[in-house]
Amino acid sequence: MSLTDEAISRIRALVRSGDLPPGARLPPEHQLAALLGVSRNPLREAVKALVVARVLDVRRGDGTYVTSLEPRLLLEGLGLAVELLRDDTLLEIVQVRRMLEPAATALAASLISAGQLAEVGEHLAAMRAASDDVEKLNHHDAAFHRAVVRATGNETLCTLLDGISGRTLRMRVWRGTVEAGSSHKTIAEHEAIYNALAAGDATLAQAAALVHIGTTETWLRSVLENVEGSPADGDPAGGGIADGLWPEPADQEAR
């Protein structure tokens, strides 16, 4: 373990033990270095790393503090990390979503308030109005699911699913572009989820969400089976799934 890694480990131990609770100000650099048994250079690198990880916050002219350590803060880098995954791992992302989101939707059905249900309904109405605009439809599709998961009151679950779902958005936009009738199917599946939430039926809500995500997973499997081992479009070398399988919306318009 490098000296920097050691310093990171020791600061994290202080945070975990409660010696440095959320909002606590770290001792001056020379005192902290002596406390941790490391020199100042590794300590500075450790602090930089923990700032990036949202564990620490450097306030210029005031000192270094432990952040709130809330899930939305510590897990906000998940979406960025997931975005860097190659397209050939996308099926795994959809599978993780299938494991988490139906259970979250079931929980939401038993907890959702009238105001939260109204918000979900607004996004559903916006999806109907945008049925001929794939990008707008998918924007409200994502907002629909965020509103549902927020109704669980579980911030960790919200952050995890938001990070995962962002990675599948381009794929869903691409599906809407190439698959005839997919918009109407998508809206019908969301209507089933909404109706189950409105009825407060957790079992039905979970089943409706599972059908919705399962439809996406089945479609994705068929696409990957066709692409696997086939030359990429315009690339005679080919050789499997390449990054860029799901073009950005601007690329779609250009094509």
C-alpha cells in the first residue's frame, strides 16, 4: 500500500468510527499528518482523492470538512462510472435495473402520496403528448421512473437507479427510432404501472414494472444477437459489439 493509500485508509477509518462525523472540520494539516503518522505530501494527495470521492470538502480560507456523507452525494459518481462502461455490458445494466426497479415500484405503490401520484401522472400525460417525438418521450419516461422511485423515500435506491438508468437512455432513444410502434407500447406499459400505483396494489405494480423492463431486455437481447460477430455498419473489420452501438440523438438526426 502506498503512503497516499495508507493516508486515505486512515482518514476513512476516522470517518467510519465517528471521530470525524459529517460536517466535522479536519485538524490543521500538520496536526492531521502527525495523527495519521504520514508526511504532508501523501496527506495532501489523500485529501484530494477524498474530495473527488465527495467524502471531504475543501473550503478555501476556511479548512477541510467532512461532507454530509448522504447517499446522493457519495453515489453521484455512479452515473459517470456507468457511462464509461462499454456497450457490450449494457445487458448487465438492464438486468440490474430489472432486479431493483420492480421492487422499488412495489414499495412506491404502498407509500405514494396523492401529490407524488399526480407528478407521475403528469409525466405520463407528457409521454402521451410526445408520442411522435422519441427524445421528448424518453425524457418524460426517465422522469416518470424517477418520480416513482422517489415515492419510496429511499435516497440510496433513488441514486442507484438514477445512475443505472442514465446509461440506458441512449439505447431507449435508439430503440424508439428504429422499432415501429415502440412508443405506443412504452406508453401502454407506463399506463399499467400508473394504474397499479393509483390502486395502491404493490403486487400489480411490481408485475407491471417487470413486464416493462423485461420488454426492453428482450429487445436488447435480440439486437445484441444480431450484432454479435457481425461487421459494424461501415466497418468491414467488424468483430462484435463496438462502443457507439447506440448513437447520440444528434447523430440519429444526421443520419
